[in-house]
Amino acid sequence: MKNKLFLAMSLATSVLFSQNSELWKKQANGKVRASVSALEKRLPDKEIYQLDLDAFKQALVNAPQRKSGKQSSVIIAFPNADGKLEKYRVSEASVLHPALSQKYPDIKSYMGVGVDDPSDRIRFSLSNAKGLQSMRLGIDKPTVFIEPYSADLKRYTIYKKSDKPRDVNGFKCDVDPNNRNKSTGSSFQHKNADDGTLRTYRIAISATGEYTAHHGGTKAQALAAMNTTMTRVNGIYETDFNVTMIIIANNEDVIYTNASTDPYSNGSFNSQVQSTLTSVIGEANYDIGHLFAKASNNGNAGCIGCVCVDGSKGSAFTSRTTPEGDPFDVDFVAHEIGHQFGGNHTFTIRNEGTNVHMEPGSGTTIMGYAGITGATDVQPNSDPYFHAINIQQITNYIKSTSCQTNTSTGNNVPTVNAGSDYTIPKGTAFVLTGSATDADASDVLSYCWEQMDENNAATTYPSVTATAGVAFRSYSPTTNASRYFPRLETVKAGNTSWQWEAVPNVARSLNFRLTVRDNRAGGGTNNSDDMVVTVNGTAGPFVVNSPNTAVTLTAGATETVTWNVAGTTSNGVNAANVDILMSTDGGDTYPVVLASGVPNDGSHDITVPNSVGNQNRIMVRGTNHIFFDISNTNFTISNPLPCTASVPTGVSVSGVTDSAATVSWNTVSGATYTVEYKKASDASWTSNNTSGTTTTLSGLDANTAYEVRVKSVCTDGTSSSFSATANFTTTDVQLTYCTAKSTNVNDEYISNVKLNTIDNTSTGQFYSDFTNISTTITKGASETITITPTWTGTTYSEGYGVWIDYNKNGVFTDAGELVWSKSPSTDTPVSGSFTVPASAVTGDTRMRVILRYNAVPSPCGEFTYGEVEDYTVTIVGAGADTVAPVITLLGNSVENINVGDSYTDAGATASDNVDGNITANIVVTGSVDANTQGTYTLTYNVSDAAGNAATAVTRTVNVNAVTAGCTGGIDSYPYAQSFDSSFGSWTQSSGDDINWTRRTGSTPSSGTGPSSANNGSHYIYVEASGRNTGYPNKRAIINSPCYDLSGLSSASISFKYHMYGATNMGTIDLEVSEDDGVNWTSIWNQSGNKGNSWLTATVSLNDYVGKGIKLRFNRVTGNTWQADIAIDNFQVTGSNSAITTRGDILEFAIYPNPVGNQINLVKPIGYEKVNYTIYNTLGQRIKKGVATNNIDVSGLKSAIYTIVIEKDTDVKSIRFIKK
């Protein structure tokens, strides 16, 4: 006995390891002769395998019955349609009643669950007459069939359903859609297979003599064919409905072998099969009955929803000229049985009045007509699943029947969330994303988004102008909880519609259901959730404008993404912000986040990521929203450009609020940036780092002047000087009003509001922000407001309230701010008058208008029926407007810059007592030539709507000649100072708080400072000990000697620094002066604890070559004594290789000389453009620029000048006289 048991276990566990070599052997294409049956079924021959059928059957001997609850140890591999073997854990899933199975022991049915991919399920039948026949159902995979190909049942074809030629032509389902069992009703209380109950129905299947003859002529052969069909049908029904069917014990009694003596004639199948089953089987001995026939391609369920109903439950038939294979099993039989269980047609090729026409054209699910409607075919064959509306119909029906056997599976039901309802712009793609959880961790969830709008008007094709009906086809369930509408390949082509999907270009509602299946083999559960997408007919289309062609972008560069906002910030869409995402796979996925939550204003600068390739796309999507658009074409990203740190230009400030501002500047190729900002009244800067050319400063104080500056930083550690500062002033605190909204505008809403110049017509929204619409009201004047309600059907009584925040404090509850109200009535329109109090604060303020069903509303909160609208009113004093607006200059009234610096006007603001903010109307006259020395005046003017002109404001901009800086200093390089014997030529500043100290060994304080010098014996440092003597915020400055860089073409500084101590130990800057110590610019900065070690700093001086400069270390202590910062081993190095005059540059000349208003250039061949700088006799830079043939010097005074001409590394100086 033990030996037999061991042998059985060995066979069961060794099957897996013998699959490839013993069970399946691939055959050469075209070398196998197809059987008559295979030819009739037009089976593909791409993948042909020889199967050792005897070994296959032996491997299945130990497969347990699935109802035993045991986990099978039998693992068998099946080839897929691509020729790869896939392993399945197999159990027997009998379709025959045990007594019938005992009589026909070779007829078997099995189920398998994927070992490597648990989402894969296979159902297969096995018999001596039909061999192996299988159906693989996988998530995110095509349905795959295995069918006998040769007459000896040894060779099999493996094919995808899509590989098989269309094979359902001419099928007609003749069921009467109105022949519905009255008990099914039209009220759906149960819309999912969500009770963990497997329902087993007894099915009686009769066969015509022609059917039996087609399958060999014997009852055993016909029964084997029935077993194959029901194996496949059960695989589908168990997944979607938790329903299985067992062929009754005496089913052979209604299988007929003689066509001339069977009780059937084509055309009367319904009544004949019902009569046969009633008389032969008996109504008490089966739950559902069906006839399989070989005749014309049609079927008729007899009635809809008649399972368990005596006298009609056995009236169905399915007929086909070739009654076998997947078209017969899935497209025909599963379809007709679906009617018997209560399902109607879902196609829209005709109107059957059932209210379930929810698939465009032929449909693609089982209750559609895929492949048989000609021009309206969505695809050649049905997909093996039911539409959500059929799941709703059928599960609702089977939960009302009692003839079946119910078995608790213990399978937990998924919890599903389809997400919130959304409003989207018209003509704009969108994506729906749901979520689901399942207490059974091993279950593999699949998601299916389907539209639930009925199309009884029988409109076959989706239409972008349709205001009702179906707009989107169904797609097979997938493991992805998101679905794009329309499919991504359509959106990638720049479209929002194709034949079977159409995003509306008109206002309408779209109802969607997310169905989640747990795909448990042998008895799955499912659940669903609904949501609504409302298409706004005013907003949209939302479209990405750039990049939208096959451009090439450079990694690290700043590029501008633009899009058409198209009203999406309001109109119920209300997307204030967007996310900008990037795809690197041609637009299939978007994992790269370029920007998140940025303003939906139509444009945003992004830094091109280092994702080199040519399969890139941009997506712009509403933040926390569903609508989006993508670029129409792939674009290329090339390798980043080399970086040269230069001072950023074009620094500007925009989007200023009470607490934030956006800073932008021009790109420095390949660089990142350091942005510093501070209050104008403060000395210390706050620093941020960013890779883009824009950054938002947050946490600012309201109504406060600020300064901001930017420098570029390259990856090699070099950095530029900071730009000139840009100035801005934050606004006053913005008021936040309480929220108010309705939750239903289906019955009534505000359609028009009139007050003075406000005459606003709108559609129904829960809340509408119309604060961009304003009018003027006058203190002491009587004003009249008119409100027009609209009812969509029945006229209801409506109450009204209007509030104005007269004192501008952000609330509507102050005395007198309810300016008008009306008790509920059906009057239309309604009007009321109010007088603006003399105490009202002039300027812009908020007005709130509310309509509420059957009640006088309150200004805040949520209510059910009605609408809320907000407007802006501008309060002015009594009488004519004679008050002029006021211009406020931003920045300084006098600005000083050097020749060659960039200049950006800080601008001005203007306000008016009546018109409010009229900054946009300011007219600026005058200009600044930053390349020419002189004094320039900018004048700012503005007038209000009444014609009152403001007092003009001016700004003076002095463009100063650049001095040569200090003289007589260090001019031999490299220069080094280690401070070992003294401070050398370095000097203490007299304008600071404390001094620098030379030190050897460690500093006196513990936990801070170095333990020894980095080079030699001494270093210099600032002692931070002593409250109010060493800290807090004490400044120590030490000045360098003059460095003469006039003979150098490049220069740099290196030094060692040590910053060890507490976190808030203050800052240290290395600063440079080009004007002998008058003005200083930071070129290196550090703050905070850097650890107990000497660090190296390297700073470029290339911007200062050709000049005399001074340097200084500017140290500001923090709020702690543990803050000793030290410096050592200071060095300046330089190269003079470029300051030789050589080559063709010698051929440069100017004429005439003396010159009048223009210098003419004589250039050698090959010199198209040159850089030039003009100096006066004091060495001051007067003018600089780029010249081609001549230079305008009309602005120069009569004097002697030197022009320095530069080309690449060549330099030539020429003296001239200006007449």
C-alpha cells in the first residue's frame, strides 16, 4: 500500500518537470494535416503542438475535485499563443452530474490557476471523442484557445481569439426583448455578485439528431461536445455571477441521434424543446434547459429571466452550422443563456426599449452582437465578459431564484471606490481612476470602467454633439485601476474621438460604473461603484500648445510649456492648478513629474530632465482632477550643454501676494541657481537653491518691501556673482470669505443677476465665483438688484438673500450687510432696492447672492436646492469722481548701475478710489541704455475712467562709467597668504563690531573651531564667545590688499575654511569690490555647521580680470558662542595667456580718427562680429557692446578714449579722439 501511495505522489509531483520534453512538442508550420473539423472551424495554424494525450490524462489522475477544498499538487504547463509554456495548478471541475460522470468516465472538465501569474485562469475539457479543448482567461492578456487540429487528436493549435478569422457571420438572436418574466421586474436592488454564494443550477441540454451526427453520431460524442461548451461557459459565469451549471444525471435521454425521428424541426425549436424537457425530464428535475442544434446561425432564449420558472425555463435553443468552437460556445451559447438568466442586449444597432442599450454599435461584450452587424461591428468577436448592466440584471435576478443549490465560498467581496464626481471642459480627454481593496490577499483584482448611459434612441455611433446616450465602448477588465477616455492612442494622435469613443463637445452628463472582479477561480465575487462626469459646455477644449511638434530640447535647459486654459479655472471645472508630467515611452506612461500644483495660467517654465531619447511626450493635467491633454508628437531630449557660470540676467518678480512672490530670470546654460532674498530693512539674506529659472518665495510678511538676487552655479563648483537686486512689495492680506453652496441645481438655479452694469447670465452651478465681474455703487445712493430664477421643470417657491461686505472685514454678518432678502415665492424675476451707507469703505468688496428653495438663506453653509453666486462691487463716494489716482513707485526713485549691467525696471502700482487697481493702465515713457554712460529718466502716468490724471512719478537711472578699481596692489601670481607670521597686507575694518584674530592650536571655546592650522602654524578666525561682545549678530570684516588683474585673462581664488559648532552659528561671505571699497558684492557664502574639518573653497574671478579689485571676508555671528569660523591658506592664481595681441587681430583699424558720431571698423577676413569696450583716460568703462561694421558714439563727450576690441582670445587697443 505504501508503495502505491508513493508512486501516485511521484506521478503527481513529477508532472511539472516532464512537461516540456514529454507532453508538448512543437510542430513545424504547414507540416500537419488539418482535420475536417479544424477546417470547418477555420482554426489558425501559427502554433501547432503534438500532445502526448495518454501522459496528459495520467498527469491528471490525482487532480482533486474543486469542491473538496484541497489545494491541488498537480501542476501542468500549457503553451500560450506565443509558444511559451505557462504553469497552472489544476483541479477537476466537473460539468456532469456525478451519476452521469460515472457512466461516462472519460468526459472530464478541469480548472487551473496560474502558478507564475495568479491572474491567469484556464478551463479545459478532456474526452476520448474530443481530446483536449481549453480556454485561457487572463487579465491584461488575450483569451487563448487550444483545439484539436488533427483527426487523431494528437496535434493541437493554440491561438488567440483575435487571430481567428471572423466566424459568427449571420447569427441572429430572435429572443423577444419584451418576453421578460414578470418577476424580474425593472427595479434593481442587487447589482453585483457580492454575497460570496456559489449558485449551482441543474441544466438539461437536449440535442438534435443533426447536432449529434456532427459530433460523431453517438450520445457519448454529443455529451463530450456539450461538456466542452459548458466548461467554457461556466468559466465565464463563475467569474461574473458566481454561477455554475451541472448537466443533469439523465441528460442522455434528450440527446437524439436520428435527425428524422427527433422531436425537433427548425423554426419551432422554442416550444418543442420546452415540451420535450417537460415530458422527458420533468419540470422538477432541472432548473434551466437548452437545445443545441446544427442548423442556421441563430438562437432564441424563449424568454428573458425564466430560469427556475416551470413551463418556460427550458424553451431556449442555440443553433449553428458548425456547432462547436469558441464562436458557438461564447458568442452564441453564453449569450442565449445570458437571456435566460435575465440579461438583455446591450448593443445600439436597434432600439428594443429595454433601457440597457449601453454599448455603441454592435457592442463587444457577451450580450452584444460583435462581428455580425457589418458596418457597425466594433470588433470581430465578443470578449468573454458581461457588461456591468448585464451583471446588474442577472445578479439581481439570480438572487431572487430558489431552485438552485447555494454554497458559501467564504470569498470576501472587494470594496470599491470610483472616486468623486467631476466637471470637465468640453472636447477634452480625461482619465478615471478608482481603487479597491480585498480582504483575500491572494485574489487578483481587475478593474472595468464602463459608461452607464442608455441609448434607446438607437444612435449607433458615439457623437461629440450628443447630449445623451453612450459615448464610449467597453474594454476588457485590467489590473490597471485607471482608464483613459478616449484611449491613449487616440489622444496621442491629437484627437479626442474615434468611431467608438467620443468626448462630448457639448454640455452633458456622463455616468460611469467601475466594476471590480476578484477573479477567484471556481466562484468569483465582484462589486462596483458609480460616479458622474459633467461636461461643461463653456469651458474647453483644454489643449497643450507646446511642445507640440518633433522638437529637440536640451537636458538641463529651461523650456516653456504652454496650454490653452479655456475657462478651466472656473465654469465648475475649477482647476486652479495643473501638474506637468512627461513620458519617455512615446506617451504610454507619465512617470516624470516636471511640475506639480503650478498655476493654471497657460504657461510654465520647466527644467528639461536628463532623459536623453526621442520618445518623449508632455501631459498637462488638472491638479487633483481628471482632465488632461498631451503633446501630439514625440520630441527629443539631447545631452546637456556645458556650463559656464555667468551672472543671470532678466531677474523679475511677478505674482506678488500678501505672503508669496514668483522670481524669474533668463537661463544660464547647464547651470543651477542660488536665490537670495531679504526684507529691504534687513542685512542678512535667506538662500534657496533651484534648478529652474523660476522659484516661488513663500512665508513673506504682508505689505513689506523685499529684495531678491540670483547667481548661477555649475556642477564643477564654480559660481557667478549675484545679479543686481530686484525689488518688490507684498500686498495686504487677502480676505477669505465663508463658503456657501448648494448640492443640487437640477430643479432650480439663478440664471441672471442685474445690478447697475452687472447683467450676468449663467447656467446652474452649486457655487459660481463671478468676482471678476464688477460694478460701481455709490454711498448714499439707492441701488436696485434683480434676480431671475430658472426652473427646469416644476415651479417651486424660492427665497433670496443679498449681502455686501461694506466694511471689508471678510464677513457678511455685520449690521446692515444683509442688503435685501425675500421670503419664498414663485415670482420671476424678483427685485429689491437698498441704500449704500455713508460708512461703507470705498473700493472693491464682495457681494453674495443666494437663491434657496422654500427658505430665506443664510450667507454661509451648505444647503440642498438652489445656487450661490459671488460678485465684486466697487464702492465710491457720492457725487462725480474728481479724485485722481495715485501712483506708487516700486523700488528706488534713483537707481545706479554700471555700464554693461543689465537693467530691469521695478515698475509701479496705481490705485483709484473708484476704479480700484489700475496698475495695468500705467504708461511708462523713457528708456535706459545700460551700455552707454548717462542719466536716464523714466516717467509713469495714468488716468482713471473719469479722466482724472495722476501726478506723474519719475525714476532716475544713472548709468555710471566703471572705474578701473584699486591700483598699486598685488600683480604677481600665484599669490598666497597663510597668516603664519602676521596678517600680511590684510587689514581689519573700522566699521564693524569685532575683529579677526590670528591663532595657533585650537580656539579657546570647546565644541567649536579648528584644533590646528591647515597650512603652517597659524590661521585667522572670529571669536564668537561673550554675549553682546561676540554674539549675537556681531560683524567682523577683514580686508585684502588690492589685486591688479589687468594683465590676466583668467583668475580664481582658493582657500580653506572651518565651520564647526552649533547649528545657528551665523554666516560668512567673501565679497569683492570693483570701485576701491565703495560697493561690495558677495561671491561666496556659507552658513551653519559644516563639521569638524577644513574644507576647500574655489571661487572664479573671471568676471573681474582686467581690473583692480579688493576682497574681504564679512563674518556675521549667530545666536550662540559655539560659532568660531576660521580661514587659512588663502591663494589667488591667474593666467595671462590671452592678453597677447597676435594673428589677424593686428589688422583691425578704425576710421576716421578723430571721429564724429560713428566709428567705422576695418576688419580682417573671417571676423563677422566683435566685442568692444570704450574707456576714458581715467580707465573708466564708458560703453560696451557687440559691433559688426560701425559703433554709435554720438553720446560721448569730446575727449580722448581707448577702444578695446576682442575676438575669441585676441585683444587689440586703439586710441581715438571724439570731436
